[in-house]
Amino acid sequence: MAGKIRFAPSPTGYLHEGHLLSALYVWAAAKKWNLHVHLRIEDHDRGRTRQAYIDGIREDLEWLGFEYDSYSIQSERTEIYQGVLNKLAEQNFVYPCTCSRKQLEAENPKSETGEIIYQGKCRILADSLKLKEEGGSGSILPPHNLRFKIADKVINWTDYRLGDFSENPAKQCGDFPIQDREGCWTYQFAVCVDDLDQEITHIIRGEDIRNSTARQIALSETICQVSGRPYNRPLYLHHALIVDASGKKLSKRELAHSIRQDKEAGISAETLLGRVVFKAGFQNEDSPIALHDAIDKIATSL
């Protein structure tokens, strides 16, 4: 095998056309570069995760014809995350933050995209303190978030499709949370730990997550540093998104039309695949297509 790639949906709703396009890209890359495909269920958002959505992801992928080589779910990996957090805490890379959402909005500037750029209020307060272990776990109990101390430096990285980027996460977002006040692991932290632990060599995802890349590289480098292991940066490819009639990306929060709804309405997998391939610009008409042909079309474009 040349490497490993993952398809990593979150079970906070049923899969929609946007997920299907990402899946097609993942399996196309796996075919082109002879990669192991890992299905990872990212259920770190415990408040919105539902078992029905977890079951639905696997059922919909099976119905569409996607086959994967291995599987994991984040809720079964708590000990791994805690171990990494302990190492970061031991070397003073994390600190508790008690800022409320209201305080964050009022006390910090925002980027051009509207993201809060945390100015480190609680980092300043915590610099003279050492995180205390709670029952040997090394975690900080609510009402604290835990933030990662990110270095003020430029990260240079290359996207396979979009080209070169030079970004400084300290200026983009500042120190970001890795565990929330409810004890849930954040997306940024869990995905970095998983990608390292599962030896992911290729990361393909939508353009909407592109601005997370530099901060994930920085966090991954630090995790490897405190763990005494080398960091092998993966290949990144961020693909264009399918949008709705108003130009917005499809979103489960916005109740995007789901694959399950189409399936229950009697629409065939080939018809749905054809619709997505057409919307993504890989065929000239909205006509049914077999999964292997859809994958071939995208693989040819890589």
C-alpha cells in the first residue's frame, strides 16, 4: 500500500450530497494512489450525535456501494486522547480558559471570515500556573475549556489542488480549544490525534475546512514533539463544494436534503451518483452513473 486515506463524517445528521462528493473524492484518490480507505466516525460532538445517524452513515455507504478497509469511532478512543492531552499538559502546551462566549465576542477581534482571534487573556493568567491532575486524568473540569498554546509562526503548506499557502494560526484564530467545558474533545484536537495515530497519509476534504489546515499542522507537530516521534505531513487536497440554490454550502444544520430521503423516495443509487457528479462538473448531463464510473471520472481529474 502507498498510504492511507480516511472518510470522516460526523454523525450529527444524515449524509447529504456534499458528503457523497467527498466520499467520491476519497475513493477516487484511493484508486489512483492505491490507498487503504479508513472510515472514521467523528462523534466528538456528543450533544448532537445520534445513534441513528451513526447507523445511517454505514447503511447509506453500503447502499451506494462504497467499501472500506477499516473502521473506527471517536467515542471509543477517549483513553488515547487523554494520553495525548496529558503529554501536552506536562510540557505546558495547554491551559484552562474560563472566557464565556459573550466575553470572547466582546474582547477579541475577528478575522475577515468572522472567526474570533483569541488574544490569550487566560493564557496570560495561566502562564505562572501548572495544570493540576484531577484523579490522575490530567483533565480540567468544567467550567474550563482547555486551549492549545500555538506558536506565533508562519506555516507553509501545499494543497494538491489549490497550490501553496503561508498562514500563521496565531493570527488567524489564536490559541484554540482542544477540550470544551463539558469534557468533549474538539474537532481540531481529535482529528489531529486520529490522523497521527491511524497513520493517515492523504487528507481529502471540502474547501470549507481548508483554513483549519495550518493550525492542524501546528498542533500535529507539537503532539509529535511531546510524544518523541517524527511528523510526516500528509498530502492535502481540498475540493470544491456543492452549493444550494442560494449559493450556500450544503449543511446538516440547515437541514440539507439527505441521501436517506432520496433512497426512501425510491431514487436509485446510480441516479443520485449521477446528480452529484453532474453538479460537481464531472459530466455534462444529469444522468445515472455506476459508482465505479463515477470514481473513475474523479480519479482521472486528480
